[in-house]
Amino acid sequence: MAAKTANILARVEPEVKEKAEAIMAQLGVPASVVINMLYKQIIMTKSIPFSLSVPPAPIALDEMDAAQFDAMMQAGFKDAKANRSRPAADVFADLKREL
């Protein structure tokens, strides 16, 4: 008699697991159902059901011409005026986590 389920053992970062499980709890969907749905999508599409790509690297200052630099600074100024900014401590904390 064939088993009705199979086990999967996967290692994930603790913070990723906690955040994802909190969202799944809000949705009322257990992780096993989400994993099963992912596997079924992989089977149906014969692919990973989301885009996998390397994000473009930021352009260094010495790689920009004056127009590119001015456009970047203008965009930052508009964001600041519109109160779309973050405290520097938060930005540096994110950068440290990514490194």
C-alpha cells in the first residue's frame, strides 16, 4: 500500500521561517499546504512559478555621467520632499544584515 504523504526536510533561515509562518498563520494556511501548492505549480508549469533573476548591481559614482548623477539626486530629493525616506540607522542595519 502506497503512502498518502511524503516527508520533506528543508533548512531555512530562522528569521525567514518566522516571518513566513506568521503570514501563513494570518492566512490560516499551514506550511505543508503551501509547500504542496508550490510543488503542484512546479508540476503544472514545468518551471519554478516565479521569476529567478540576479538584481542589477547599483551603478558606482565613477561609472555615472553628470546627467545620470543629477537624475539620481533629483529622484532622491523628490523622495525626501514626499517623506518617502527611512532613518539612516535602519538603512545601515539592513546593509549589515545583507553582508
